[in-house]
Amino acid sequence: MIIFVAGIIFNELLLMAEGIADLKYQTIPYMNEALLGAAVILFIGGLLMNISIRRVEI
């Protein structure tokens, strides 16, 4: 659960930084890769939550 929440916070911070930079017509280098990393963290967090729930049910 902590990994998933950390992924959400990381994703939102990246999107906030991108929005602020967009107001000034600036680009942030490697933003696409950082957002991909945030998506991977979210996926892993969701996967681990799903695995842990299935272990409890068995």
C-alpha cells in the first residue's frame, strides 16, 4: 500500500511540475521517462496489493 501511495504522490508532483513549467513555455528534460517510472511504481504497488490480498484469501 505504501508503494502505491508513494507512486501516486510521485506522479502528482511530476504532473504539477510539468504544469508549472508549461505556464512558462519550458520543457523539463526526461519528463516522459519520469512519468513512466511513476507508472511502473503504481503498477508494482497495485500488483503487490493484489498478491497480498490473494494470499490472505487462500
